[in-house]
Amino acid sequence: MTRTASRRLLVPGILAAVAFAVLMSLGFWQVSRLQWKEALIARVEGRLADDPVPAPGPDQWDGLDIAAAEYTPVRLSGRFLNQNEVHVVFSLTEPKGPVGGIGYMVMTPFETDEGWLVYVNRGFVPQDRKDASTRAEGLVDGETTVTGLMREPQQSSWFMPGDDIPGNAWFSRDPEAYAIAYGLPADKVAPYIVDALAAPENPGGLPQGGETPIVFPNSHLQYAVTWFGLAAALFAVFVAFVLRERRR
């Protein structure tokens, strides 16, 4: 190959090398994400079979890693503050119970025996049963025990409408925001939510508990294959380019 031809290959070669390195690094990053996701799925599936533990109280909130503790089975004793229900817009496409479709998850503040509060996701209700008076038989009054899964708060996605506080139609799952909006002491509210397990003892069957989606999208393998495939295609194209230049 002549010196002129070598100079013609220099810049394309540098660009191809940089692009190849970027594509390979993206592929290896997806492989690491795949390993992390598989470990997370295994950890959560194992955790779901654990016996419930007491829900973390105020003395544990400061150092609590809610993301790491998510889906831990917990139990609470106290009473529901049914007059302060919060309704989160939700589309239940694959219900475990008999009711599904567009409706609401009912977040009800629960006052524990120790005096602090935690929002409990009691479950799903269809649109026409949003008002608690339409399902009065399902309201639990007095001392009770709740068993459920600890969940991390979530803000609404950027493409979702904002929370309708006057209309009590929320898209976020934020216990602090709920407490502030409806006049409860935010400093006494747990920084997590408890998704109640199915409660067939609820008269009328509503809210329909046990609808926590235990789904972890895992497309990292496909992404890794895509990035590695693009890297291989780039290498093949560059080799073809070099061979053409040599023939010239």
C-alpha cells in the first residue's frame, strides 16, 4: 500500500476505531445491566416468600434505603383514616382479581399503634367506584392489621398530566405530597408506601388488593446483541473499505 493510500485511511481508521470502541463499551454495559437485573429479579422473588416483618418506624427512616428494601413483606397494626383516601389513576390491564380496566389505586393513610402514619395502597377500584360511599361496605374501621409489600414512592412521568389535587386524581405515588395536600403531619408519614396483599375478607371485594405488578422489563440481552452486532458490522464495512483502497 502506498504512502498516499495510508494517509487516506488514517482519518477513517481513527473514526472507525473510536466508533467501534463506543459500540463495544455499550454492549459490555448492557451485559453488566443484564447481570444486575437478573440478580434483582432473583432477590425480589426470594423476598416475596419471606415472612412479614414490622414496617420500619420513624427511628429507621433516616438511613432507610427504600429502593434496596422494596417488595419486603411488612405488617402494621393500627387503623385506617378512611376520610383521607387518595386516588391514583391506574390502568389495571392484567388483574389478578375479578375487576380490571381504568380506575384508581386507593391510597389510605394508616395510623399505627405507635402514632406514626403510612400510606397503604389498599388496591384497585373501577372508575364508577371511586367515591368511598359507593363501596362503604369495604371500608375497614377500628383496629386492624395490614400485611403488604414495601414500595418506593414514584413521581409521575413527564408525559403524564399533573396531579389533580382538588379532584383527588393523582398520577404520582408520593406520601409526603399526599400528607401536605390533605393536611396530615408530613413529618409523621413514612417515606414509603405499603401495597396491601389481597384481602378477600373485604366485604364487597373492593378495593381489590394484591394487584402489585411484580414485573421487571429485561431487554438488556437484546440491547447487548444489538450493540455488538453494530460493532461487528462496522468492522466488516471498514475491512471492505481498506480492501477497496488497496485495490485502487
